[in-house]
Amino acid sequence: MKTKTKESQTEIKKFSEVAKIEPIYEGAQYITDKEQLKEKTLVFREFTEQEGSNGRYATVLAELDGKQISFSIGGVVFDQLIKNKERLPFEALLTEVKSKDGKLYYTLQ
């Protein structure tokens, strides 16, 4: 969606239209909504460690239904990936779990 300001009649583009996102894994579909992956069995192929404003996270290359996908994830899944890096590739179910204090987080099973 493009809008024009009355003052200048200049087209103002949405950030998503101008943002240059360099895919880490060329050819893999990048998934931003992890809800699409919840309760799905994925084949984890590899990952790249990243540093962000909220700490460390992984950008993952995986397979879902025979298609290459990529997504970013931190927290418990990041820790699980680090601990099992030498065992890649492996298959795991991405699940959402509620902690004792009621917070939701993703984990691999």
C-alpha cells in the first residue's frame, strides 16, 4: 500500500516494501510467523548464530514437508540447537509449552 502526502504528493512506501532483508539461506522460504511451524515436525539441517537487541538467537535452515524453510528463533530452542549442534541434521517437533509462571515458549521434542 502506497500513500501520498498532501504536502508533497510524494509516494510514501511501507517499510516492508523498502526493507532490504538478505536471506542467510538462499532458496529457502523465510517464515516470520512461527505459528505456521507450531506442532510440525521439522528436519533441522543447520543454523547460524546471531546477536540481536534481545540477545542471541539462531537463524535455522530446516525442511518442512520436503521444502526448505528458514526462520529465526531464540530462547529454549536456541539453547537446544547449541547443545545438539554436532548431531545435526535431526528431526524434531516444534511445540509451544507454558512455563510454571504462565509464559509460553517454544521447545523441540
